[in-house]
Amino acid sequence: MSLDWRPLSLDRRSAAIAGAGLALAGLALTDSPVHLAGAVVLLAGVVLLGLAAPDLGLLTVLVLFPAHPLATRVAEFDFGVTGTALLVFSAWKEAALAAVIAGQVVPRLAALPDWRELRPRLQAVDGVAAALAILVAIGLALNPGGLALNQVRLWLFPIGVYVAVRLSTLSLRTYLEAAAVVAVGIGALLVVQSNFLGWGFVSRYWTAVDGTIPYTFYGNSLDGPRGAGTLASPNEAALALAVWGCLLAAAVLVLRDRRRWHAAALGVVLVALAVTFSRSGAAGAVAGIAAVVLAVRAVGGLQPRQGIAWLLAAVVAAGAVSGAVYLERGGVSLIVNTFLTLSGESESPDTSTVAHGNSLVYGVTLMEAHPTGVGLGNVGARTDPLTGERPSYIIESYYLTLGVTFGWVGLAWALALPVAFGACALRAIRRGLPLAGAALLGATLAFAVVSVLLPTMAEPQIAMLPWALAGFAAGPLLGVLPGGAATGPAAAGPAGAEDR
């Protein structure tokens, strides 16, 4: 359950330690008056770490990227990091991931006498990943510019994480334990931020350029702001927590040790999810965790006196706390009015529900008017970090975001994504990997539900979570011909092998 340093030579271990030290020193310098110098040192540190110890570099990206949105706000508003220094500071994750992939591929190719001995072990997910890469490449060629280039970066990052996981020897169990700590930390901060720090915290760190607080922090009938934790919006936090919740639920049911810890972590995650007041996020989590239970039950993995009991304890305890919060802060009224609005019986319709419906209609209308799409970079909420230019359209659906961007082909790709993930999950379960398979199946249901009404999967710090689980479930990417020298995960055993 800990990172294995044995495959690393003494020189690489020393380089990894030096890289980690440089990164920490750069972080400290970034928060000092020499912001740009610190950001450059930070970048150099994460690159060295990724090249010398790819598994550790990959784990760093997986667990720290969800904290990045708030970290950049703290750096900007509390320490005055702006301009070029902030851009360089923000690039740490792309630099780290590129170094991780280079640190995985180059040594393995160098160790083989003939690179033609390599035999990629491809699955449906690989085809879906390649299809998106082709789509964005064509989109960039047809519509070159800053916004399109920025969207290429955002949309291909999760695929890079998927490839890195499949090339790594990082086990799912190691990631699980690290993710559980991060999820509890972010969840606890979210609960405190929403219930106790209130609008002051939101106003300080998330006020837009025009001086307004983003509408996503508000909710009809709610007393106080919706929680976002370290993420940029409550809806982002909700989907991240839903994915972590599915992973933890699978751990409670499948693993034989640390059940109390995983159940406690799941309870915190579910309470935090409730405090985001994200209705689609809650629906996705319910569907996802139900899928986890059914998947584990199907392979005979349920132990009624152990796993299922701890899962029920976590759900019941979280439900009781969440219910009290909803009663206190108006969450019950929000849910009731949502159903009344959908049924057309509300005297004061929920504006968010109406806006989601209008956005869906608008997205379909745009697709009908532009069957080949409006072009890469023209749909989304992200501004160009260099120019500040904004996309022309925002569609509150991940499926329609791809559809409006690339036309009917994009919509087909978006619909194929959960199908490919589901097939990968079921294959992992059949191969005797119930933790990876059940966790991925639950996460797939969660994001498939959320993506109907929210474009959250367009955010790389969120999309990388199910993509990483897909990488663990798919197993090693590279194999060798019979008689060839196995390298990397092919030599170390299945990537993400489960410690049951």
C-alpha cells in the first residue's frame, strides 16, 4: 500500500528526493516577493520528480490537482502572485504529467533491444481516447487560436493521466489510500467553508473579475453559500466527491482491512457532497454507489457482517447529519421546489432548474443549426489564460458541450465514453479485479448522470478521476512478444493489482 522504491536506482532515488525538495523550495519562493523565480524552481522540481520517480510524480498529480483551483486563488490574493508568475505556477501539473510519461516511456524503450517487440494491450477506452485526440486535432486545425489551444490542453489532460496510469506500476491500493486522505481533507474544508466561513470565504477567493460572486454558489431557499472546498464551484466538488465516494464504497465492500477507516472517510465524503447542494451530484452518487453494491454482489464479494454493515453505517450516519444540515439551511425546501418546478406546480419556480432546462433546449437548437459544430474553443466557461478571451457559448450539459463543439460526431463521442468505461469496468470484474471494476462502474454511472445537466466533465481536475480509475481497471498498456524482455508494469504484474 506504499510506493515501491525498489525499481529505482540510487541515482534516481536521489534525483527524486532532490526534485521534491526543489518543488517545495519553489513553492515557498513563489509565496515570497520573488514569485516568478519560485514558480520556475517549482516547475523544475516537479519535472525532475516526474522523470526520476514517475509513480510518485503521477500520484502527486492525482491527489494535488483537485486542490489546485483554491491554491491558485490563495497564491494570487494572499501572496500577490499574478501575471507570468501565476501562469508558470499554474503549469506545474502539465509539466509534471509530461515528465511522468517521459520518465515511463523512455527507459522502457531503451531497455528493449527492438521496440517492435512491444505489443499494446488495447481496449475500447483506448479507441475513445484516440478519437478525442483526433477530434481536438482537427478542431484546432480548423479553428486555430488561443481559446482552441487552451481547450486542447484541458480536454487532453485526463487522457494523459489515463495513459500514465496504464504505463505505471502504481497500484490502485496506493492511490486509494492517498485519495481517501485528500477526499476527507477537501470534504472537511468544504463543510467548514459552507457552514461556518460563509460568504466571507467565497467573496475573498471566488469573486469574479466584475466583482460578483459566481451564481453557482447560490441556491434558491438556501441559507448561506453552497460548498466547493478547494474546487472552483460546488458542482465540480460534487462530482469529485461522488467519484471518491464510489471508490471508497468499493473499498469498504471489497477489501478486508481498514474498513472502519474507509467507511469513516466515505461518511465524510457523503456529508460534504450533501453540503454542495448539488442535486445532480447527489443523484449521480446514489446511482454510482448502487452500481458498486450490485457489481460486488454479482461476483459474490459481499460479506453481510463486515463490508455491507460498514457501508450501511456510513450511509446512515451521513444521511442523518446531512438531513439535519438540510433542515437547518433550507435544503429540503430546495429539493421540494425542484420537484414542483419539474411538475409545473411551483408558485415560485426554481430558477436553476429552469435555467438547466433552457440550456438543454438551447444546446439542441445550436446542434440543429450547426450539425458539424461551432468549433473548438467556442464552447465552455474557461477563459484564455493569456488574453482573457471567453468562449461564445456555455451549455449546461457535457454531452451537448461536445455536441455543440464538434456537432453530431461530438455528441456520439460523449455518449460512447460511459459505454466504453462501463465495458472496461465489467472486463476488470471478470478478470478478478472487483475493486477497480466496481469503483470504475460506480464512477461511470455517477458522471453519466451528472453530465446530462452539467458540463463538469469538461474540467480536467474532475475528468481525470474517472479516467484514472479506467487506467487502473484496464491494466498495463504495453506488453512484449514471447521471449522479449518485459519492462515496467508487464514485469511488475498487473497495474493496479488489488491488495485484498
